Amino acid sequence: DSGVTQTPKHLITATGQRVTLRCSPRSGDLSVYWYQQSLDQGLQFLIHYYNGEERAKGNILERFSAQQFPDLHSELNLSSLELGDSALYFCASSVGASGKGENIQYFGAGTRLSVL
Amino acid sequence: AQKVTQAQTEISVVEKEDVTLDCVYETRDTTYYLFWYKQPPSGELVFLIRRNSFDEQNEISGRYSWNFQKSTSSFNFTITASQVVDSAVYFCALSPIYNQGGKLIFGQGTELSVKP
């Protein structure tokens, strides 16, 4: 068990809908990262938050947004969902950030999103 | 551009065989980190090892060993005396240190199947 908690584990929804994925980082970790894993794109970095502030953005669609709350949990919001958004969404956490890659990222079990 | 290539999409071995998973990376950074993660059939991503670009010493942990060669931009992973429980998808990843928020850039993964 990595200590990173993601809910829900599975989510089935329809095109055009909006969903929220939740992540609780390991105790003491200030950084949260979101990744998308799909068959065609592989594992792709979406966004990184450190202590409530956005630190880096990857190939995140404008329909997607995220935030990190004062208690350090994070939410990834996906709107106007399309079939192609079906994927496994991972959250990871690490102690620090500061743009330094020495922080090991520990991953949650993921949320599997199916858009029908 | 930064990129990680895992040329072996699938490998199948019989239990007790040794197996090497290849990883080649590209980066213009002089300082960076390299990682290996394991994704078992249950789906979570499990951290295995981190290596920084200054340290080219090989590392051994039980049946696992890693060979980092900066001259060939490779970070290969060997499993000795493989076991059925080693069956998983293995990802190699690169992380810049001084920019981009420490995001992980993943290879496409190698699916290892160990048969009894």
C-alpha cells in the first residue's frame, strides 16, 4: 500500500458529462501529480500541485482542471467528456517539489474512467 | 526533447530464467533522475528504484539489478531467476531536476510474462 488514496476506483459515465476524481496524498507529502494512462498515449503527465499551488502542466486538455486544497487533497475535474477520455487516471504524491526530481513519486491505485 | 524508449513491448520467459528489460532515454539535461516502476495485473504503479545521473554504479536488490550507462543513455533492469509473481508491466521513467516540476516521463512499458 503506497499510502496514496484515490476515489472512486471505477467510474462509468456518458459523453458530455462531468466527473471529479479525488486523491489524498501520503501523510506529510506536499506534492500531488496527476497522470493519465491510455492504450494509445501510454502514461502521460497532466499536472503537478505543490502545497496548493500549480507547479507544472503537461498535456492537460482545457476541459480538464485540477486543484489542491488546504488539507492537501487534490481533485481532478474532467468535463464535456468524450469517448477518448476513457483511461486510468493516477494520482501520485511526493514529499517536496521545487522542481527537483529527487522526490520519489508514490502512486495511488488509480481511477478507471469509462465514458460510454 | 526528453524521451524514454522501451523497445521490448512484450517478453515471455519460463520461471527461473533471467530476463533483462531495456530502457534508453534522451535528454539534454546534465542532471536528471531515472526510475523503474512495476504495474502488476492489479493495476497500481509500484516504485522500484531511482538513480541520479551522477551515480553510474550498478545496483542490486535481491533478484533485481540495474545497469546504468550514461555513455549509451541506457538504464537496463535485470531480474534473476524470474518468478511468476514478477509478471507485470515494467515502466522506465525520466525526471528532469531543475524544471518542469519534476514530472515523470514514462516509456511505453514492457509487459513481462513469467510462465511456470
